[in-house]
Amino acid sequence: MTGTAAPFRCATGALEGLVVLDLTQMLAGPYATMMLADQGAHVVKIEPPGGDLTRRTGPHLDGARRIDEQGFGSYFASINRNKDSLVLDLKQPAGKAALLRLVRQADVLVENYRSGVMERLGLGYETLAQENPRLVYAALRGFGDARSGESPYADWPAYDPVAQAMGGIMGITGAVPGGAPTKIGPGVGDIVPAMYLAYGIAAACWRTQRTGQGQFLDVAMVDAVLAVCERLVFQHSATGAIPGPEGNGHPLLCPFGLFPAKDGHVSLGVPNDRFWVPLVQRMGQPELAADPRYATNEARVKHRASVEEIVGGWTARHTKAELSALLGGEIPFGPVFDAADIFDDPHFRARQMLVDVEQPGASRPLTVAGTPVRMSGTPGGVRRRAPLTGEHTDETLRTFGFSREDIAALRAEHVIQ
């Protein structure tokens, strides 16, 4: 951390006192800085004139759209909570100079521009490191930064579906084994890289604390997705096989996956043989425990179709609630929840995973997903709503040592909003 005497606003969290300049937009970058903000970092979201484009993305609560000319959609509100907003035009010399002043007191700068954009602005890592050698400069791009290894796709734009496709996760996902690939619903091509970036920032800051030296940190979206698909890498290396869509089962375990219920679907797994015995007992077919076709996982994998037919035939005769009563706490099991189920289930409120945040202009709060990282001494979490466009411009600049005259001059030149 910088050790500056400036009274940066922060909250109780493991990253209290860490000052982060967030130049990111869309999903991946803001999600990474959200993770830091949830754990107490002071994250200053530096937006271009007009604000982050995702501000306009719906759905909107009634009234929330009108409170901010740039918009205040649920997409933006979910992943930009706990942050301050400063609007700064980096295309103007005075805007660049203002950013350099901020950098001198910051611990971290995060950006997810396409390769070369910051260099063309005169704000690349080497320039900023001269201003603050302790700075951790974190970049998130589709195919990475040339400083860490130049990809032949370095100039390609990348979004979630591209990262999912080229990182390998689509190729092993699909409802039918060996069938067509399927895109995963949540934007894992953005969110997984964001998680790796937040992890990398925390690791780099730990080194800076001990050595006084910052560094350049680079995460490629496709690399992060591939890292999650580690199984397909070692499988191909060991066997030469090319893993494909696996359906709703598991290539090495059986039964393990999705099964029908009378009112939907459930997920259950038998990761080892000791769970097979209580499962078949609850199914009313205890003889299957000793049947040589099913007694071991190796045998069940060989007779997968038969096993899944037997288990699925039994689950289909029961509701999800009935199966929960029969299997919950005994067999690795869970009903497949939709959004309404999640909002009604007591687990998520007890764990503070459904958090209500104010929406300026709206008659009711918006519920957003909380943080799953729970610490006993520094709990972190969602403390305040996402900012309006430029809501903290003056406050942030004053905190970083800008005088009222400095701020007035920047506003007169339309550098800040």
C-alpha cells in the first residue's frame, strides 16, 4: 500500500487502505475491481465522458433510468457496487496530467482496453511506473498483452462467447455426449478472467508490500478459460483423446450429474462406492449394491446407460422436495433451482448472497448477488450501491490533493464531469 496520509474512504475489509484506479468497462474488468471493492479496497471508477456504456443496459427499475442521464441499469448496478465514480477525459492533456497525479498515490491501476490504447494515450505501463514504481498495473485483454507473450490474435476483439469458444469450455459442454457444443449461460468468459485478475492483483500487492516494487500484471481471457478446463489438457496429453461435450454426466464417475424429477431436475453424484450403497437402499433396490455390473465405479462407468436409466427412472417418480427429503444430507445431492427458488430458499439470505441495494429514483431496492468470500475478522461484502456518473468526482480529486482551483480549472476545460 502507498502509506499516503490522504484520508481515503474505506470500509472494514481485508484490503482496507488499498487504492485502486479502475479504468475498466463492460463486465470482466469491473467484476475484478468489484471483488477488490467488496473486500474493502477504495476503488475509484474512472469513467469517460458519458460514463461506462453498461450504465444504459437494462433491465431498469422504474425510475432508476431517469435519475442519471447516462443511465443506471441493473447490469451496471450489480458489478459496480462499493465504488466511487470520477469522470475524466483522458483524451485531453489536462485529463492525462490529472490521471498521473492520481497514479502517484495509487496502489493499483486496472484497465481492459484493447492492446496499444493506453500507449497511444501516453499512459502505458512504463510511463506510469516512472511516476509510481510501486504501482501494480493490471491489464485484462482477450488474448493477453505482448509483454507477457505476443499472441497471433492480439488484435482480435474478444467477448465472453469468444473466450468460451477458444478457451475450450464450449467444446466440452453440451447436452448430448459427442453432440454440438453449448455456450455456458453466465458470462464465464468474462467472470473467470476477472477472478484470476483479482487474485493476481492481491498476489502482486503482497509482493509490493515486501519489496516496494510494483509490476505489470496480464490476464488473457482465453488463457483463464483454458485454466478452468485443466482436465481436457491433461486428458489429451495423457491419452491423445480429444474430449467433447459430456452431456449431463461425468466421464469418469457414474452416476454423477443431472436426473429428471417429477417437477424438474435434480443433481446427484456418487463420487465413490460408499455412496452407492445408501443410494440404492433409498431407491428400494438394495440388491444393486452387490450386483457385479454396478458394485464399483469402474463397473458402473462401463454400464453407464443402464445405471442412468435405473437411477433416472426412480428420480422421475418423485418431486424435488421428496428427493430432497430422501437424499439430502446422505448423498451428494441438490435440486436444480431457478431464480425464484433461489430467492425463496433460506440458505442464500442466511449467507448474505442476496443483498438489497438502493437504486436512486426507484421506489424499491435492487437485489444483487453478494460476495461468497466470507472472512471472520474482515467480513467484506456489499456496503453501498453503485455510483451515479461522476458522483464522486470532486470528493475524489480533493482526497488526492487537488485544490478547489484545480478542480474548477478541469471543469472549465470539460475534462471532468
